[in-house]
Amino acid sequence: MTAEVVPFGGISRLDIPAERVLQAAIAAGMSEVVICGFDSDGQEYFASSQADGGDVLWHLERAKIKLLRLADD
């Protein structure tokens, strides 16, 4: 008998490895991405597939709104 691991898709208070989050984004077939994080030395890392800074900021602000509303759901 083999067990199948099913990724949890809900809200968790536990950290998720960055590799797992990035692989899920790749599997979702993202058309545009904005990545913010920290490297292994603790230095900030930022990358975006969009060149227009205004568009990037728009996506970040929309994501911020969704994050803030999670507490209400």
C-alpha cells in the first residue's frame, strides 16, 4: 500500500518551504509573477516578470488587500 500526500490548500500558521510555494506557482501556470523574499543570507530579494513598476505595485497592493481580508473570512 502506498500513501498519497495531498497538499493542504487552506490557511496555516505554519511556514511552508519556499520551494513548495514556487513549484505550486509553476504548476498553476502563472502568466505574471511578483516575487518578494529573503535569500539564505537574509538579504531581501525582489523579482518581477513585469517591467512596469506601476503594474507591479498595483498587484502588490491587491495582494495586500486580500491578505488583510483573510482575517474577516
